[in-house]
Amino acid sequence: MPQGGEPRPQETGGPAGPSPQQRPGAAPGQGTMPEQANVPGQGRAPGQESTPAQPYAEGPQGQPYGAPPQGGMPGEAAATAGRPISPVNEAETRVTGRRIVQYIIDAIIYSIVAGAIAWALDRGTGGLHAFLVLITVVVDIIWYVIYWALVPYRVKGQTVGMMALGIRVISMDGGPASLVQLIVRSILLVLFSPLSLLVGIITMMLSRYRQRVGDHIAKTTVVRAPVQPMPAPQAYAGAGQAGPR
């Protein structure tokens, strides 16, 4: 029988192995301990300082996981890509009614002068008459360019009808329309007729900046007269290509 202070051998027989719940490395006979939750600040040795948490882990090619990709979030570039943004205020282009009346006024003025030129040169017979007809066509073309392009270029983007209705032509980059732009837009300006007027109205109503076909090609638009053309900022270089909305 063992002495008083000696430990008693286990009565169940055989060496006792580690309990399934016993922590590895624990001394024999040491009670099991429940696993500690992974709580920040616990389980550190005394005096051990915590390491600051990294905001993002390193990802492929050195890009941190969770960080916004270089160049902004996906879709941000696509939202502004494609159509250049014009500095022209869209609200200032809502002058379709005025443009209809202006077009009628200008067409009447142009037709009166063109008719007077044709009447004045309708003389002679044979070769003389043919020569005068050719002269009439050339003079009509010159008058056409003068009235629809040169006059607006000299008078702040306004024809006689535009001055009467308080509107003006400007470039889609916000600056004044150049002579080339005014000539281009006037080339596709069909002379007054009910059908051409209807086509122009439909085209303007479907356009974001109320542009007819000539305006789309020349990159011009018509705004209220109080809008003063300003030199186009560099950020809007190439503007005026915005399509229908």
C-alpha cells in the first residue's frame, strides 16, 4: 500500500494518454482549457505591443486588395468617355419657336433680293441670255454666302431675322462661330418650303442642343442673344460632337 505522501497509480490500468480536448504541450494532469476566442488584444505576452493593422493586403502587381483601382472606380471613365461635353448651356438652345419665325423672315428677305437680281439680269436672247443666266447663278451664290454666312460672321452670329427674334449662332465649343462654320451650316440650309421647314423642325426637336443637320456638321447651335460667345476652354477642345438625347 503506497505511503501517505506518494501519488496513487491510476486504478484503471495502463498509462493515461492525453485527453482529446487537452491542449498540445500541456503537462500531464493539467486540466483542459477551453479555446480562447480570437479577440484582438488577448493572448499576447506581457509587454508585447500590437502590430498596426494593414489597411490593405498586397495584391497582384503591387495593387492593394480592397483599394480603388488606379484611375477611379470601374465605369467612371466610361461615363464621360465617348461624347465630348460642350460648355453650351442646353437651356439656352431651347429656342425652336423663335428659329422657325426667324427662318421665315430670313428666307423672305433673301428671296426678295435674289428675285430682284434675277429680274435685273433677265435680258437679251440667245447667247447673251445664256451668259446673263450664268451671271445670275454666280451672283445668287455670292448673295447666298453673304446673307447666310458673312452677315452673321460680321454681326455677332446674327442674321436680320435672328436680330429681330433675339437669337444668335455660336460654336458648340462656346466660342463665336467661325466663317467656315457659318458657310458649312449655310450650304445645307434648304431654301424656304413647307417640307424643308418640317424636316428642320423634326431634326431640331430630336437634337440635344436643338441642332439641324447643318448645325450638326458645322458644330454650331443657336442660343438666345444675351448669351455672349466666350473663347472655348482647352478642356472642351473637340466639343460639339454630342448626339441626340
